[in-house]
Amino acid sequence: MMSLNLSSLPGFRDGRSLTLTRRECLLGAALLTLEARAGEKGTLLVTHPCGLAHEVGAGRPDQPRRLAAIADSLAAPRFSALRRAEAPAATRETILRVHAPALLERLERAAPQSGLATLGPDMVMSSGTLEAALHAAGGAVFAMGEVMRGAAQNAFVAMRPPGHHATRDAAMGFCFFDNAAIAAREAMRAHGAERVAIVDFDVHHGNGLQEIFWDEPNVLYCSSHQMPLYPGSGARSERGAHDNIVNAPLAKGDGGARFAEAWAEILPVVDAFAPDVLLICAGFDGHLHDPLGGLRLQRQDFAELTLRLMEVAARRCGGRIVSLLEGGYRPEDLAACVAVHVGALSGA
């Protein structure tokens, strides 16, 4: 056994020490080399002020201050090397490659000129919601394009509303359009990707992604998530029409060790799938203080998983990663978790 000072690792600046095995230290050194290589090409941060204009009313979890906290965190000097870009709006054609026309038409009709419109128990629209949702989807598409053409090694899209619950026909779970599904479609349609892997560590299962890609052998969807919990899907037995769905449910109270075990099952599947690009649904509501989940994860758990995903991406797809913000509803914890995630991606 040996001791490693965590102040040398991205995202850890408090000088704590951690006892690690020799194997873990060697793995850590290899992953730090991967980070350095990623930093040479650069990490892209994509966001847009309109994400703050999606108002949901007091007392609801997906508040604009989530994005404000992330912006403050990523304004720190150590992130000065990030390339920053504004998310464009997705076109109707791009949205309709994933979603039914009736969904887009319903959202356009429901969008209020002022005040709030309630579409369901967890779906609220303000006058800024539709624009924010279009820019969230467009930011995912833009980031995918930049990574696929080699302008960035990887990208993080800090936008709301999130996306992984939206199905082809329905907006649900705070999600209006399925941003990851839209980006995956564009990777294959416009950038020559033959195989796309989507990995999801949000505390909630991405039922929308599972539904949309259930019958697509060239898209792999893998998720760890708490069960039982909204939306109720994500059992191990749900495997897709081509064994292209991998669900690794966690139980309330599970912490970092069980989380790592779940991903130790998933990562070899992603590796064997050999994707052309890796999409991450980066939900941080598994944090132990998050109000919507019951897992007991800490920020280092997200940092360590990010590094392991980077290792797979470096081996299988030239390091190409596009990460999209999903959940995380305690702003101060969300900001800290995003910082270690982006710190790992960028080597900051």
C-alpha cells in the first residue's frame, strides 16, 4: 500500500491523502497521461444564457441557479484554458430526426407568452423554456460536430433543461427534447460515426434513451441508476432488441464502492462495443446530499468514473467524448461535481 496526495489530481485541491494499492497508483498515472494528451487538443465548454430563462416556479428542483452555480465554478482560473462557445438552437429538422412532429407542435402551442404553463406534474414551461430546450439540443449537436471533426478532444455541454427522459413522443421528467439521442443521431448522420455508445450515471434511469434506441444495434446505451425510483424503468432484464441496452441498478443507500462495481460491469461492454464516439449523460443527482435521490456518491466518485471513461475512449475512439449535463439539484454540490468532471476531461 502507498499514499498519494490528491492535490496532484484534477478537482482535488485540499491536500488530503488517500491510501491506494500499487495497481491503483499505476492506473492513476496512466490516466493522468491520458488527461495530458486530451488537454493538448482542448476541451470545449458549450452553454448559453437562455438556459437561465427556463423558469419553473418556486419549489421545483430544476432551477436556473443550477446553471449559474456551474458557471461560477468553471470561471475559476484553473479552467482558463477551456475553449468556450455558445450553444446554437437546434433546427426543426434535427429535432424531428428523433422526435415525433406531434411533440414539437404540442410544445410550440403550449409555450406561454408570460407566466407559467403546466404540462404535467413535473413539466412546466415559461416564455423562455422552448428557446432553452432548442439551445440545449443544439448545443449537444454543436459539441458533437466539434469533437467529430477534431476541433476539440472532448466537450461538456452545460445547458438545461436536461434530456434523457424525453421519449420519441413525450416530454417528461423535466426533459423536453432528448439531447443525447439527438446528438447521437447527428454523429451517425452527419459525421460518419457507425457506432455510438451512450453512458448515463444520473440517479434516474434514462427511459427516453432506452426507448428511442431499443431496436438500434449500432447504438449502445448503458446506465447505472437507483431502483426503485422515477421513472420505474431500467431493470437488468431490459436489454434491447440487440443486447444493446445495459442496466446496472443501484439500491438506495449505495455509495462509491457499489457505484464502482456497477461501472466495472459496464465498462468492458463499452470497450468491446468499440464506439466511434462516447456520449455521457452526466447527472450528478447521485450525490449524497441531492434532494431527489438516495445514493451516497461523492465528487471523487464522479471524477474517478470520468477518468475510466476517458481511458476507454482513448483506446477505442481517439478520446472523443461529448458530455451533457443531466441532473443534480443542489447547486453547490452540482457545481463541485461538474468541476471535477470537467477537470478530469480537460486535465485542469
